[in-house]
Amino acid sequence: MDGNIKGQNEDLAVLLRKYPFLRIRNVFTHKQCFHGKSQNLKYNHYNSFKGTGWEGLWKRYLERLFHLYDEKWSKDTRKSFVFYQIKEKFGTMRIYTSFYDSDEDLEYIAEMLSYYTCYQCGKEPRDEQGRRVIWFSRGYILPYCEECAKKFGRIDDYDKETQDEFSTILHTKDGKFRIRYAEKDGWLVKGTTERIDDEKED
């Protein structure tokens, strides 16, 4: 076995032992689906999106998830966390888990970032004004940078979208609030929050 591949497998085996949620489990029973080192090295959540442009984004998500697991979650919380499903849907990364940490918004942030990350090469292109820009294929929807879009067809066959900022609307018993996110170290963090009325929502 190539020494580099062997080293990568050893590193992955360590992660699988330390973070059991990386092992694929039955979503109903939470029992492990694969047994034996070779099978777990081949079939696991760490390798989700491997070989796609979203692989780097997925690993950035996992780094932050590992930090929560190690530094912030209780023993019971760590034990209860599992992935239900990880997939691409309608051109965005979807991560379904056993519970959602609303303080960090990791899954939602990964979804927002994937919208403007090329599925082919991983670029997060910007226009002249510094806005995020992406081209979406029609039919089976996937996001591409301009260069990759041109590889697969005419650029006019794609829908171009730009983004000035990332934000979401939060509905609570106290009203509606807009949460804006700021970019930091290749990720998004919660920024300002403002109360909004119906006229401001659009």
C-alpha cells in the first residue's frame, strides 16, 4: 500500500474512533451499518462529497463540528448526536442531524455557503464589486463558477445569481428578526440582528 494512502487511512481511523457520528448508522436504530476497519474506512460520513467541489466546504464544516463536540457539548449531548442524512438537494448542501445547535448554525451556514460554491472545482467566485456570484445549471440544479459552466455548455444556458450578504429571517413569539452573517476565516458568523416588519422583509 502506498505510504501516503496508508497514512491517510490511519488518520481517518483515528477520527472514526474519536467521533463516532462519522460512522454510518441506521437512522431509526442508530446502530452502526458497517463493521470492521476496512468497511468503515470505505463507508463513512467523513468522505461525504469527496471528489466534488464541496469537499473543502464539508471539511470546514466538520472542523467546527469537532470543536463543538470536544469543547462545548456534554457527554450526553455527544452521545446523542448522529447524522441522519447528508446530500445535495436543489443545488445546496443539506445536512440533517439528530439535533440543531442554534447558537452555531453550522448546518445552515454550510447550506448557505454551498449555494455560492462551485460544485465542480470548489471556487467561491466574486464579481468586480466583491459580491459572490454563481451560475446555476437548469434541469438538474447545481452551482458552478463561470469557468466550469463554460466547460459543460453555453454560459447563456445557466442562471446567474449574485449575493451582497448572507442573512435569514427568524420568526419568534416576539416578532420577526433579520440575522445577518459576517464572513470570517472561510466561514460565516452571526453578526447584527434587527427587528423587521413585513415591508422590510423583502
